[in-house]
Amino acid sequence: MHEVERAVRRQGADVVEVLIPEAQLRQRVEEIGREIARDYQGKPLVLVGVLKGALVFLADLMRAIDLPLTLDFVGLSSYVGTRTTGRIELTADLTRPIEGKHVILVEDIVDTGLTMSWLLERFRERGPASVAVCALLVKPSRARVEVPVRYRGFEIADEFVVGYGLDRDGRLRNLPWVGVVKE
Ligand code: IMP
């Protein structure tokens, strides 16, 4: 588990406290990248980023994987404000078939798990050689369905987090670390 850095920053009207500083993110992402490179050597690997939250994590992660790979994205709408709605829709689909490929779904955070379990089901129908989940963050106390998260960056408490790609109402994605908004 990570150490908590008690730094606070203001972005516009929001006061955000650092939960996972940049150096820890960098170090953990590099470890995951090395693990993936070991596990997928010689396999046709496709990283699929879930837009938009996984963007920053994916950009760093892919450069930490020293293997040939391809990249694709899916867009999902399921989250309004700070709570899940339970309704999930694909707003952007893959650009290439994944049949016979080894797929890693890259997500910013697995909260209740509903989004990822829905997505895994859709992906398995498409005949990939394998599908694994890689999530930067997991909130174990919020889990409503079990999701096999093979690669996980950090487990965090039940707090709403922002930064490093994660947003609150579309903002705060560009903070270089993961933080918690102080009300
Ligand atoms: P789940 O279906 O409840 O697992 O929610 C997954 C999605 O909800 C994630 O991909 C995020 O987009 C969003 N989400 C869940 N928790 C947070 C959070 O703490 N901060 C920002 N987004 C979150």
C-alpha cells in the first residue's frame, strides 16, 4: 500500500489533497509494465483503453511494456456526477477485431465492478485468445460483483478520487497525481 502524502493543491474552486504522488504512480506503472511484458512475450497483445479515464494511465503503461503491441479504445457512458447509474452503453467501439488476440482492458478504476464485468462479457463474445483486466485503482469495499483484476496499481478506500485521468464532472483529469477532493 502507498504512503499518503499530505500535500494539498487548489485547481480553480477545488481543493484537492494528494493521495498517490507522481513518483509512486510512476514506480507502480513501471512494475506493472514489466509484469505484463513477462506474461505476454510472443503473444499478439492489444491494449484496450476505456475512455476517457484510462488515458493518462494507458499512455504511461504502454511505454513501460517492452513488447510489440497494438492499441485500441472503447468509450462507455455509465457514470453521472459521482455515482454509478447502473446503465451502461458503448459510445465508441473498437476499430479492429480482437478475435485470436490477447487483450488487456485498461481501466482507471474498478469501483462497484459493474462496468468492467459488463465490458468483459461483451469482449468474451468476440473470440479473443484471452482477456485480462488492468486497473490503476480498485476500491475493494465498494465491490458489488466480482471482477478478475489481474493487474492492479493500488487498492484504495471508499473515497472519490480525481487526477491522473480520473475526473469529477469532467474536470481535474489533468492533475499529475491521484487526489481526493476536499469539500
Ligand atoms: P464501476 O462500474 O462502479 O466499477 O465504476 C467504474 C467507473 O466509474 C470508472 O471507470 C470511473 O469512470 C468511475 N468512477 C468510479 N469511482 C470513481 C472515483 O472515485 N473517481 C472518478 N471516477 C470514478
